[in-house]
Amino acid sequence: MDRPRLALELLLLVALATLWGASYTFIKIGVETIPPVTLIAARTLLAGAILLALIAWRGLKLPRDRATWRKFLFQACLNSVIPFTLIAWSERTIDAGVAAILNSTTPIFAFLLTALITRHEPVTPRKFIGVLAGLTGIGLIIGLEAFRGIGDQLIPQLAVVLATLCYAGAAIFGKSFKGLDPMMPACGSLLAGAALLIPASLVVDRPWMLDPSRESLIALLCLSVFSTALAFVIYFRLIHTLGSVGATAQAYVRVPIGVAIGVVFLGETLSTTAWLGLSCVIVGVAAMTIPSRPVIATLKG
């Protein structure tokens, strides 16, 4: 790959990290006047519809067999319904920056799940250090608060960790879609998630009774269009150009971007232990995702 094209792909990588990093701020603004279930129902429906339109524009069609849609439904629970809702619920009380830090540890939990269940990932010294650093970061953010018995943000923070575990499971289960165009499981799982969340929203939140603010509606639109639909499109492009390993580099770029957006636009601040936790998480995620050989070298030829 020539340098101009590589530069474009790296810019897209930063753009992807920014879009996903901004999602926590969009969620924080959205849940101010839109309940979490309704917010996420609208997010999955809008993003799924956009991806469906893109699939049709490409001249493709979603699979129609029941077996594939059962897998889409299971993937939806792991990749959108449960984690999206948990994060949205959590951000009613915790800062967007803290959610971004805790949620960035997906590669660490994915490695732990594969090591404990499938056991196909070798435990190298670098990955072992990455796991220790990531878990230390989580401990610094939520462990000290739990020890002090404060508790007002402990449950929401643990909910984000549970969401992260769901994402890790989704990453493992996502391998079962090998052979499908990558946009298919993304669109199918989003639409399946919307099919679960919309009835729940109607029963729990009665959205016709809501009076969302303009800011929350704009945040919802940005979350759906940019941080979900557009982000998926960029991600799938990077999978084909940089490869799956190169595309995962956004995981550790996303953390400082997500925190910075929360600081600049929401006026958030991090405690000293949270800053230490952020540093540990970045080290841990980087150790888990940076390839042993430079991505540039693997792209040659």
C-alpha cells in the first residue's frame, strides 16, 4: 500500500476512534430527557435502517433463512440490546469519560474469555502484562470507590463492565458469521435488536408521553447516524484495507478521545485515581491489540 493511501486509512482509523469515542457524550446528552430503553431502541432502528439502505444500494440482500436470523438475534443481545442499554442507563449517573475508559477494555475481556473457554489464544508475556494493566485500571477506577463504601456510582460502573463483557462475547460469537459480508451481521443484528427494544420501549417508557429536548434529539440523531451507522461503514472498510488487527488499533486511540470529548463538551473531570486507571487501561489495551509486527510491514506485497 502506497503512503498516500495508507495516510488516508490511518486518518479514517482516527475518525472511527473519534466517532466511537463521541458516542459516550451523545449518550450522556441523550439520556437527559430520553429514557435509556427508548434511546437505544431508536438508535438501533435508525442505524439498522441506514445500513439496510446501504446494503440495497450495493445491490445486496440480507439473508432470509431462520438459522441466520437466530444468530443475528443472539448477536443483537450481546452487541447492542444489553450493552447499549446498560451503558445508556449507567450514564444517567456516571461521566461519559469514565464509561469510555471502562468500555475500552473489551479486548482484555475477549482475551480472558477465549483463554478460559476456547483456549485458542496463547498467553504470551505481553498479553499477560496487558491483562494485568487493564484489570488494574478498572480496579483503580471502581475498586477504591467500592472499598470506601461510597456506592453511589459503583453499580452503574459495574454495569458498564458487564456491557464490556457482552461486547467481548459478541466479538467471539461474531466469528461464526465468517463468509458473510461484514455489513450483513451488523445490519441484521441492529434490526433484530430494534425488534426487541421497540416493544420494550412502548411498554416501559410510553414514548408518546415523552417530551425530549432538542439537544437530546440531536444527540440521538448523531449517535445513530455517525457513531453507529457511519462508524460501522468505516470499520468494515478498515477491515479490508488494514486488516482485522490494524482496525483494532482504534480501541486504544478511542479512550483518550472519548475522555477528552467529555472534558471539553460536558465539563467533566477525572479523579487522580481515574487518571491512573486511564493510563493503565491504555497500556493494557495497547498491549492486547498492537500487532507484534508493524501494520505497515504486513501490508507490503
